[in-house]
Amino acid sequence: MFRVVIPARHASTRLPGKPLITLAGKPMLQWVHESARRSGAADVVVATDDDRIAFAARGFGADVQMTAPTHATGTDRIAEVAHARGWHAEDVVVNLQGDEPRMPHALVDQVASLLLAHAQADIGTLAGPISDAAAFRDPNVVKVVTDRAGRALYFSRAPIPHDRDGGGVSSARRHIGLYAYRVRALEAMARLPSSPLEQLEKLEQLRALEIGLTIQVADAEVSPGADVNTAADLARVAAELGA
């Protein structure tokens, strides 16, 4: 069994009110919620600190948890939900971002199953191949390297692993920002401040590695679709949805 929490905030520097932007007649958040409901999740909760988002989410039938406005990250927000609802330390919770209207429910199931299948892992996440040099160099494309058992060694915005002999990017993998957490891992991360590597790379998952948590990584079974961070992203996703 697993649960899904969708952290959604109204404040966005590039696209204010992003979760409520209409795509093909529905708020973006509703597309995300509907995908989560098609997964095998026992519960799907929208976590927000904004009354406008809460009102809209309840309007399309979502279970809403109001959270503190002071959370710096979605992980902190989800940790509050887990605490408020009394979820067990070993329960599995998927963090599905509210700006991922094209995220397939198959990947929600996959990332949860990954963590359920690896009892020693604290966090599960997904990756995919990088096929071109431009994406490999792009700091907005986060790269991940793992050990032979699939455990994350490092995440970076830099082009890793570096091929000293110039053989190309065939071994590079792109991190897909979909996570499954054990509740105890959420609590451990929420108790601690941002770590040095996290601050340097602006990657929250590095805090987990720095405190010794195990992140299990698997290759995504299907394409994750595009998330929405910019106006150009929004236009592309709207076209895909027929808006």
C-alpha cells in the first residue's frame, strides 16, 4: 500500500498561480490529481497553504490538507501531512508535484513499487537516458549516477559522469523528479536544515544523501512527459492536451 501527496503552492516567480492555470478546461492541479487517482494509491491528498488552491481542489473532489505557509520545500509540506494524519514510519508516500500534468500514473505505481521492493531503501526515484550533448550540459537537466545495485551515489546539475576520453554521453542518466519516501525518511529530512551540497547545487535530494539515507533508482518504464516551469512549457503541454 502507498499514498500520494501532491504539494501545491500558489506562489511561483515565473508562473504565479501555476496549479490553477487552466489546461483543456481543467486546472493543472486537476490533471495531476486525476493521474494520481488512476494509480494504485490508497489515498491521494493535495497539500497546500493557499485557500484558493484548497477551494479549487475540493471543487473537483480532492482530499485537501492545509499546511503551514513556512515550508521551504514540498518534502517539508508532505512531512507535515504525514504527521497530521498519523501515518506509520514505514508507510510509503509518493511526492507528485502539482506542476506535472503529464506524469503517467504508471510511473507513480513504479516509484512506489520500487521502494516497496527494496526494504533497505529510504527513498525511491526514477531516471532515464540522456541522448544528446546539449541536455547533458544543461544545468536544468539533473544527472544521477548510481552503484551497481541502483543506489544513488550523487545527483548534479553538472555533466556527470565525465567521460575523460571524450566518448560521448551514452552512460549519462537524467533524474526524473518523482519520489517515494518512507515516512521516517520524510521526518528525518524535515528535522534538518538545508545541507551544504543541497545549497550548492539547489538539489534537495542531496540532503538525503548527506545524512546517510539510501535512494534507490530505477529506469522509468515510460516517458514522464513534460513538467511546467515556464510559459514555453505551458504552451507545449497545452498543445499536447489539446487546449
